[in-house]
Amino acid sequence: MRVLLVGPRNSGKMKLANYLEGTTAAPFKKVASIVYHKRTIIVPDSYLESPWMHKHVIALQQSASCGFFLQPVTARHRSYPPNFAKAFRIPIYGIVTFEKTYTQEALQQAREQLLACGLEKIDWTLDLAKEDLSQIEQYF
């Protein structure tokens, strides 16, 4: 069972992948290509930023049981194309990420961006500064 991790720069993909994989000794490093691990598939932010790469992200659902769309509260521009989540047949969960603090305005903007990509709801608001991210494990 693998999770597809999709999100813009600084959304917490690596932290979440490290947690889901149980990796503590040597954390994963950012790379420019798709990375398959035992429990995760990490999509580089450049795939999300380039419209001609969106079809490759959609094709990855063949290797995943669900997907996590991450949206950091710090992002100021649209990360996902409109209704992008509707192109997937696997369950897609929306996660707003932050580190320690956020403003209500930034939180609302991040939520609106995820909803605009076709998600019906936001599943979690996740503090990446915490070591315990166990709230997402209910989907495994």
C-alpha cells in the first residue's frame, strides 16, 4: 500500500515521507525525479509547477492506494490546476501544512486552494514542527 505525496515546494512531502517510511537514521533528500519507496511515492514540486507534467502525476495513481495533496499555508500562488483531484480514481486527501504557527487568513487561503483543485473537504491541518504525525495513519 503506497501513498502518492503531491505538493508545492516547502509543503512537507519529505517530512511526511520520512514519517510514513519510519526513516530516522538517514532522512530522504529532495531530488528532481519521482521517487518510489516502500510506502510512499514522492512527486517533485516541479511536476506540479509544469502543466505538461500533470499527466505523469495522474498516471502515478496506478501505483498508489491513495494520494495526499499537501498545501502549505505559506504558498501565495495557486499550486494545483482547477479540479485536478477529480482526474484521480484513488482517494485523494487534502492536507494543509504549517510549522508552529499560521494566520487564519493564510489557513483559509490554503484551504481554498485545495478545494479549488477539486477536493470536497480538507482532511487535516498538520503541524510539521511536531515529531508525531500519527493522525494520518488511519488511512493505512
